[in-house]
Amino acid sequence: MLTIYIDKKKFITSRFGNLLEIFLSLGLNIPYFCWHPSLGSIGSCRQCAVKIYKDETDRIGTIVMSCMTSVLPNMKISVLDSEVLKFRKSIIEFMMLEHPHDCPVCSEGGKCHLQDMTVLNQHHRRRYQFKKRIFKNQFLGPFIQHEMNRCITCYRCVRYYKDYAGGKDFGVYGSSNKIYFGRFKDGFLESEYSGNLVDICPTGVFTEKKEHNIYARKWDIKYTPSICPHCSIGCNISIGERYGKVCVVDNRFNFDINKHFLCDLGRFGYGYLNNKKISFTPLLNFKKNKKKISNIEAIKLIINLKKKYKEKIFGIGSSRASLESNFALRTLVGKKNFFSGMDKKLNKCMSFIIKILKNSNIYIPTITEIETYDVILILGEDLTQTASRAALAVRQAIKNIFLKKKKIENIELWNSEAIKTIFQNKKNSLFITSTDITKLDDISEYTYYAPVEQQIKFGILILECLQKLYFKQTIDEKHFSKIIIHIAQSLLNSKKPLIISGASNINLSLLKIAHNLAAFLKICSPEIGLILFPSFVNSVGVSLLNGFSFKFLLTRIIKEKIKILIILENDISLFLKNKDFLQLTNNIKNIIVIDHKNSNTVLKSTIFLPCSKISESTGTFVNYEARAQRFFKVIDSNFYTKTCVVLESWRWLHALYNEETNFKVINSYTLDEIFLNCIKKIFYYKNDNNTIFNSQTHILNQKILRSTNRFSGRTSFSSNITVHEPLYSNDLDSTFTFSLEGSSSKKENFSHIPFTWSAGWNSIQSLYKTPSYYQKKEKKYQNGLLLLSKRKKYNFSLFTIIPKLLTFKKNVKEFVIFPYYKLLGSEEISQNSKEIKKIIKESYIILNIIDGKSLQLKNYDLLKFTIDLKKFKFPVLFSKKTSLGTIGLPIGIFNLSFSLIGKKIFNLKKVIKT
């Protein structure tokens, strides 16, 4: 704790950092532009000026930049001195000289930090009467709009893109008054984190293109806290809607997970939420002649089937459906008849991950904690494409070599340029094994390119070398290469090593060797971390319910006469061979599919029940560390379309279980009831009243607003029908209100904040003026419930691994399939986004350059092949890193099933253009 005096008022603060952070944490209005908590301070914008005094006798004082000044005990500071106010006002006036003043047409208007700071400095009259500079804007891809004339030269964008995110195709050009931020020439921004430029930029230079098509000002948007549904990390987001359409997805601060940044998939992959192509009413006989039926008719029909066939009902769960929906399905069909929605290999991988989560004594770090590790080994995972926010954290870990030292030449850690100068190009160590080039190779000390089977053998050699080094045995240099010895020594000498792998290759042995390495390192490095990333958002959640694999279901189809199969939000054709998929769907008479998107599985349904998307429902996802996180609906579908009676999946299933056809009763069943029932039966929690998941807990006996205090135009929603204000529905499943009646969550210590706002600060920068932001940073407030935090501390012995080697037939040109993933395109539900569909069309297959030449191919030649009874055509792209005899396919795209991984292609043929 320390005491400082600001304008003769005494303040006590426990935070040590620069003065600007202290002021913001105390709720004071200090203007700034270039400072950012993740980027540090460089003092370039000169906006955060304050005056400091030597002692009580000093009447003149000295103007300093608060972002570049350390806080000291008993400091005497003035933020309201007339000279300081005049200085700040003159700086903002200089910044606004060349600004186009196009706020009415700028999509940043109403949430613009430049607007907030201009008003704060009371600069309201323009004196500059001359010609302004004019820049040409660039095309930066389908997601980001570039308006360079709005730039105030704060350098935030280039510091973020190049220094923080590691991008190579964006920079600063020019000099003096002609500074330009952009690419050397027009083109797509290559970084998977380019979307954060929208938040980083304090003006409207970088705005979201997608938002322009469904545009609304911030005060006309209704927000809700939610969870990104695209990967297993579970980044926190805020979804904003207007007129029943999702128009924006913003980052929502969570200290343990995403902090200030999202990947581009999380920010731009929401197009599917506005997809209206699927039916909003139940359909009968999707296979043949689609016939619309009412919700009541659908429920009665299924209840009659259920009574008729009793024990012959089976259910397939889903890794993209909520925990509550999967639990409701398991409750309906029974534990013995519940299937996880995964094939045998993936089910084994997930069972292993669950075993580690439940029993291992190895620590599983959060995404934020990844940044504190000093040696990282990534086994077989292209992290940038499969768990992208973690890859961004890895980039920070490699740069954060200064964390090893407690004191650095008396320089504070927020002084980013000084830290960079001292450490120059010194980095922590990163080692990667991969089938092909990854986006982290630029910071990797060594990347081993090989098929997965060879990567497993590589990991085994590292473990053997570790054991010999630890027990001080002789190292046979013929058996161990220099790089194996170097990696083993680096891991052994590390204070905080981290092993990362995942299920993207669907290989159990790869996960086992990752665990074995971490388990052995636990002996000498107690702070060892281990992360095994699942493939989908709720893979851990559905796996905790102990469902069976598809293979077991297929055997039961043969042995037993299954009469009813309920498939929950799962396109099972992506996980099954085509032969198995047809066998399953053709041999079951009644297939009931609950989903919100069209798929091959939906086309096979006899009864289709439409369920709500994440923007229209409330539920829980469980991320890679078994952290259960709640998402909330932002759109009440029935408010905009009275004929639409879409239900959450768990409501459909609850109605079927209780044989209830009264919709008032169905809707009165709350999410809390089913969640608490789930954690009692599955996770054995007893003290349910204290859990943060009681979403009906009202703060000060008031619900929380989804809308800003300035929300307007409610009567205009339906002005073509009636001028009377429509009556909003009551949300029984959350503590949020759809109307303007309620309290603002800003002033409460509540984790689920729908949007950032502070008095006079409308931009996302208002987050740093919210006291709860600093409380979360200090207390590491957990937004979510760690379901397996009470796990047994059991010391695993090392798992036995027998590596398999690839074999090829002589005189036959065959290629073993390995999967490659693209952040924008590989994930199933995001493929319904218009912009991502265009990116998917550019998918290709990867071949080793020598294999390509032997087939007399050139880059981008079109190849055709048949596999799993399906025909495909793809252009080919050569790689120098992939192994001979292997071929990379974009699994998950164009119905390329996960079951193809590791299979062989024999019939590659070049398409001859005529």
C-alpha cells in the first residue's frame, strides 16, 4: 500500500505501476492514446500530461507524461492544473487538424476513444482553415475497413500487429506529417489476430466491414455476455444485436483466458448466427417430402414413439452443444444408450484427456499463465489454427524473457521500449513438432517436420534423453542427435517448462508422450505445465458424461433393433466413414435431429426439431481445463417473429422426457434447475447455493441491463404494425433484462458484464477505468467454475507407447493423409458465414515438392481423387517440409471426414483442362 496526493486529496492504492494506471484505477479522467495495458508505454501521444511537485514548497511543478512516470510514495500530483489542461487541449487540437471530422458517417461513432478524449479536453471549435492531407485507403481483406485519413499517429496498431502479434505484413511508412500505417501494397492481412486492430485503434482507421452491413450505433445495440463457440479455449465475448440480427462480436475481458484480444475466428466467425436458410418450425420426413408441423404436434409424435418403443431409444450427443443439452439427452435415453458423438479414436483421445484432468497432479495453466513459461514444447499441434488464442499467448511467453529477472536495471515492466532495447533479440525457447509449416515457426528455436508416427518417436527419444541427463548417465550421441540433447537439456534446466499437445491429429500415442514428458519433468520442475487441447468447444463437457463411441453404436444396430435415434446438434457424417454413415441412417426408422444448421445428418432426419443458436439460447460450455462458463441469449426470437417458436435443445429434450406439451410449463423450467441437477449427478457438487452459476441471482434485487442507458427507438421496431411500444419478454434463464428496466452491471462486482461503459467513456477503453478490471487483475477473478478443481492428486506412472511406422506398398504411388486446419474455414459452424465460405473455396491439398514433380505437377494444378466413395477436386500446393508419401487434406471442409486421418489415397489424377 502507498499514499499519494492528487490535487491535495489523499489516495491510498495498492497498485505499483505507472501513474496513468493508478489514475485510471482510481476512476480519474486522464486522456491518453498510445498506452495499452498489454503493449506498455512509449509516451508518444503526449495526452496523459500531469504535473508533479517536488514537495509542499514547490509552486511551479513539472509537466510529465503519466504513462512514463513511476509511482512513488507520497507523490504530490495535479491533474487539474490550468497549465496541464491547456497543454492537453493544444495536443488534441493538433491531432484533430488533419482529422476529416466525419463522425456522422464513421462506424466508430458512439464508441470512439478519440471522441471521448476530444470531449474530455473540451476541444469543440476548429480553428484550422487550410487543406488537409488526404491518404488513399487500402484493401485489407473481407473483414477490416481501412480509413487512413482518421489516423492520429498513436502507433498503437503497428506496436500491436508487429511486436505483440508477430505479424510481418503490416508496418509504418513515411515521415514527418505523412505517416502511413498499412501494408506495402493492398492485400489480405495475414495475421490470425488482425481483427484486434479494430479495438486497438482509438479512432476509426480500422473498423469491421461486416458490421457496416448490419450497422447500428452502440447505444442502439443490445448486448449479452457469451462464450466463443469455435474452439476449446472458451474466450469470453459480448454479442450485440439489433432488429433480431447479430451485428457485432466484441472481446469481453477475462483475466484467465483471453484478456484483451480475440482471434479472427472468434471476432468474425458469427455470420452463421444470421443464417435464415434453415426452417424455424419442425419438419416431418426431411428424407422425402418435407412437411411443416407445429411444435406441439412434433412433441406429441415423438412421445407416442417413445411410449411405443420404450428401451429402444438411443441418443448421440455433441461437442458443440451445451453441457445442459447433452445432459438432458443422456437423461432422456439413459446412460447405457448415450453416445458421445465421436468416433472410436477421438473418443479414446478425449477419455485420456478427461483422465488427466481428473487425476493428474500436473498443473494445467490458463491461457494467461502460458505467458509466464520459459521453455515450451508443442507436440503435433498447429496451435495458431486449432487453438489460436493460445498461440498468441505462446508468442508472449517467448518474448517474456525479462520475467526471469526480478529487477531489470531499475526499469519498470510497463516501459516497453526500454525493455525491448535491453533484451534485443533474446528469447525463451520454443520447440515444435509438426507435419508441415506452422505460423509459430518464426519464433521456434527448432521445428521437427515429420508424420505423426515419427513425431511420437521423436518425443520418446526426448524422454529417454531426459531420463539419462537427470540420472547423470552417459549419453550415446549415435542414438541421440544434437537437437534431441539440446531440447532435453533446455527442458531440464527450465524453471517453468510447458508441454502442449492436442487432439487435432486424433492420435492417442501423441497425447500419451506429451503426458509422459510432463510427468517426468514434474520430478525436477514442480512448476511444469501440461495442456492437451480438445478439438471442439464442449468436447470436455460431453466427454465428462461418459458416452460411448460410434463404433459401439454400429455394433448395437446390428445386434439390436434400434427404433429411435436422437441426434443432438451433430453432423455425424463428419466423424463417420460414408459407408458407416449410410448404414446408421438407413437402418434406423425414426431419426430425430435437433439442430440449428443444415447438414448431411439433417437431410437424413425423419423428424427435424429446430433449436436456437448461441445468440438465442443460454447454457454452459466446458473448456480445455474443465472450466464451465455460462453464455446468455441476446435475441428473443419470438419477439421479432411471432410465428417462430424455436426452443433451446435442452428444452426440447426436457419436454420429451417429462412428456409435457404445455409450452408455459416447458418455458418455466429454468437453466439453473437442469445445471444444478447435472453437477449433482455428474460432478457431485453439494453446496449449490454458493456457486457462481446461479444465474438468477439478482444484484440489489434488480436485473441487469442488456442495453446502454441511451438505448433508443424501441417503438420503431414494429412501427409498420403498431406505434405502441412492444412488450418485452421476461428472461427466466438469466439475470439480464431485455427491457431498459434494471441496473447497470458496471458498478457491481459481477463477472458477466454485457458491454463496457463508464461515465463519459463510451469506447472499449472504458474497461481500464472500471475498478472491477483492476480487482480481477489482482485477485485473478475466475469467470467460470472449475468442475474438476477437487481432483485427486494421483501420480501417474508413465504410459507405455509403441510407435507405429508408416509402411508403403512397392511400385504403388500411395499417400497417407494428414489433416491441416485453417482458422477461418475448418470449424464446422463458422462455415456458414458468407466471407468464410469464399475463403473455403480457396482450399487446397498439400504435397511434398518432390512427390509433386514425380507426378509431373505444378503449383495450383487441379487434382481429382476418390476416397470413402466420394469424389473430390482440389488445387495442389507444394511444401518442402511435408514428408514424402504424405498428403495434407483440409479436414472438416467439403465433408472431408475426420475418419480419413491416417488413411491412404491411391488414385491421385491431374485434371486436364479442355
